[in-house]
Amino acid sequence: MKILLTGCAGFIGWKTGQLLLEAGHSVTGLDNFNSYYSPALKRWRVRQLGESSPGQFRFHEGDLLDEGLLNRLFREISFDAVINLAARAGVRASIEQPAPYLETNLIAATALMQAMVRHKVGKLVTASTSAVYAGQKAPFTEAQPVDRPLSPYAASKKAAEVMAYTFHHLYGLDVSVLRYFTVYGPAGRPDMSPLKFTHCIARGLPIPLFGDGEQRRDFTYIDDIARGTIAALKPLGYEIINLGGGNEPVSINRMIAILEESLQRKAVIERQPFNPADMTLTAADIEKARLLLGWNPRTAPEEGFRRLTSWYQAEAPWLANELSLPE
Ligand SMILES: NC(=O)c1ccc[n+]([C@@H]2O[C@H](COP(=O)([O-])OP(=O)(O)OC[C@H]3O[C@@H](n4cnc5c(N)ncnc54)[C@H](O)[C@@H]3O)[C@@H](O)[C@H]2O)c1
């Protein structure tokens, strides 16, 4: 297939691109390398994609909000499908600055769907988040009402889900909306606790821990997420599907213990007040993903966190300077 992959320099975009290329698809990647976190880490990911399959991968540096660029891309290449992973992600930063979240996650995503309709590209896989389930009873199922988001990030993602439905209704766009649950692994996001804490523990820096650390997350390993994302390219009409770890949710304290063991160093904890935009528990019901996509996560947290710390140690010399972490 010929696939347009937006956000291909991002964590999930990079791994999804890798698996698509390995499966023999041709991938056109788009990313604006924004500075929400280290552009050097993003460029490293794109280099990896280019080096792995030079003939099958084309990269365009640009903004999803640039309609001219979108139209040029769609005119040049007759894509079979679009995987939209370009987004402003991160709950806490969205509270400080909501506007870029709406611009990329809703307005640019809408422009992308308009371009798809104009150029008759019928399949969209797009990323949503477990953050939309805030306040609901766990485990979270796709049928639960999610109309009370706790952060501008979650609100922007919910809005994008709804807009995608409108495009499905009006134009028959086939849409798989994937609600990812806390994704982690090698080359992950420096604003998220797994890589941030790995870095802090390895360097003896204090870990900023919000609340008592007993918040639990349904951590999902990056390769599992990328596999599920590709499986969701099949025609489905309009479906919202959870992709979650499938294990018992892991507390932040437990994650720190696994990282400490793996890095053979004790963490220095710096306690911060619980953030009201945070969730105390995320847990996915993944029956629908099993049923519709034949998807099952394969990587247990102990193994996944060990792979993250091994990657960090291998890449530490250049990476450490890049991890100026957003607060
Ligand atoms: N990582 C997680 O745990 C997680 C959990 C739930 C949902 N998600 C969702 O999955 C998707 C991918 O997340 P990620 O973790 O890979 O994030 P990421 O920040 O690593 O990747 C997003 C990429 O999109 C690019 N981008 C942002 N705005 C752009 C624009 N206007 N034009 C072009 N490129 C732009 C960024 O430069 C970045 O490389 C996002 O929609 C995110 O909300 C992620």
C-alpha cells in the first residue's frame, strides 16, 4: 500500500513507519519537527526510517496546517490510506497553552480529512487517547460516554473523534479511531514518565513525582501499538478501538522499582502535588481490538521497561544532552 504517515518523526509514527516499511509498504512521512520536545530525537527517528528502506520512504518536513503542502502531496501520490499520528500530545502542557492543541489535533486533522475526500482517499487511521475516559469507571470500554474531558488535550482529541465521525457520515470516509493507553519503549517521549524517569535515575537527578505514585497506568509497549495501528488499516466503517497493554495496570511506584532494578541505581524522588488533570487509573478493555483487529499485546511491562533502559544506555551519550524535558 501507499501510505501517508503524519507525525512520522514522533514516537508512535516512527515505529509504525518502521513496521510498515518492513512489511513492504511505501511510506510518505510528514512532520514539522516542532520543539515540544527534542527535535534532534525526532530527526534521529526519521534518519532511522530513511536508512532502513531508502527506496520505500520519502520524508517531507512541513506542517499539517499547510493546505498547499497537503494538496501537493495528495496530487503527487495516490495514497491508499492515511495514518494520522501528527498531534500535540501531553496533558500538562495543554493546560498552559491550549491553542496549539486545537490547531493541530482538530483543525489540521479536519483539513487532512478534507484533502482525503477531495482526492478520494478512503481510509483513515487516527490516534485518540485513553485520556478521554477520565472520570469513567475502569476498565474503560469504547461504549462509555466520554464527554467530560479533564484537559484541553483530552478535549481536543474527543473533538477530533467527533469530527471524524462527521466525515464518515457525510462522505463515507472509513475511519479507525485508536485510543492508545500510555505508550512506552525505546526512543519514547522525553515528556512521559518512562523515559524521563529512566534519564533521571541513570543520572542521579531527582524524579518529579506528582501525588503519591500510586496512580496506575495500562502501559502499552510501542511495538504492540504500532502493530495494532497497522491492523486498523482494514475497512471498518467508523470504529473507536482501545489499544491497551492488556496486563494489570502498573503503578508509577512499581515502574520506578522496575527501572531502578534494570539500571542498578536508586531513584531520588522529589514529591509534587497531584495534578487535577491527571487520572488515578487507566485500564483498557481490549475485547473490541481482539475481535475486530485480531490484536493482542505481547510485551509485559518488565520486559518492555528493560528494553527501554537498554536503549537509553546504548544511546545515552548523545541523548542525554537532548533531554531538556518540558515540565
Ligand atoms: N504516546 C502515548 O502514550 C500516547 C497515548 C495516547 C495517545 N497518543 C496519541 O498518539 C499520537 C502520536 O503520539 P506520540 O506519542 O507519537 O507523540 P509525538 O509528540 O512523539 O509525535 C507527534 C509528532 O507529530 C508532529 N507534529 C505535531 N504537530 C504537527 C503539525 N502541525 N504538522 C506536522 N507534524 C506535527 C510532532 O513534531 C511529532 O513528531 C498522538 O495523536 C497522541 O495524542 C499517544
